[in-house]
Amino acid sequence: MKGIIQMKKLWILMIVVLIAMNLTGCMLPIRPSNEEDTNTEIEIIEEPEEPEIEYIEITATELLYEFNENGVNYELTYADKYVKVTGTVKNIDIDFTDNAYVSLKDDNSSYTFWGVMCYFDDDEMEALSVLREDDIIIITGICQSSKLAPMIYYCELIEVLV
């Protein structure tokens, strides 16, 4: 009888061990089986390079002409597009919301009230501080739609030509 009790205890112990092993195995993360992949090295994935921005190159005078000539065509061609604009500084100031801007004038007309409005981030303030009226500059930014004048936001001063 003692032998039968010991045999039952052994079976119970084996069942408990098997259950414990099974539960432990369930807690381990499941790795998909891939018979071909026996390499344990970590693969380094390089981040894709940012695509180069393509700018529409135009003068401020041309942009003002396009804006005044046909607003629909202006919207389709320039709104929400990256532009690289060369123009003559009309004025440099800070608007009522404390945003620095440069207005580029129409070189073909002295009667233009609104110029191309170029808005800059605060980190461009030092570069803007050296500009003077009638300087010729090159800026890049994103052209936005407007009913008053061509507006370019997120501008960067690329070069002062004169």
C-alpha cells in the first residue's frame, strides 16, 4: 500500500511540474518560427532621407503680378507650395501679433500698397536686423493663400544681394 501511495505522490508531483512548465512557457514571448532565420544579429534600419524640397523660383514682382492678374491661377500654382523669392525690401517690421516680417515691393510700380509679405520665425530676428529698405534679398518659405497680398510663412533669409 505504501508503494501505491508513493506512486500516486510521484504522479501528482510530475503533473504539478508539467503544469508549472507549461504555465512558464505560456508566459514567455512567442517568437514566430522562421526556419530560414537562424541569425541572431540585430538588423539596423536606417531612417529614410528626407526628400529634397523643390522650390518654385520667382521674383517678388512676378509673384505680385500673378496674384493680381488671376487669383484662381495664383491659388493653384503657389498656395501651399515652397517658393524661393528674390525681391527688393520695401519695409521690415513686426506685426500686431509680434511676428517679424519683410515686405517685398513690386519693382515695376511705385504705387503698390501691399507687397509680398514674408513672415519669419523668432530665430531669424538677428538676420533681419541688418536689412535696409531697397536691399535685394532671397528668401524661401511656404506661400499661403490670402485676399490682400501674397503671403509667405516660415521664411528663411537665404542671401542679401545688395
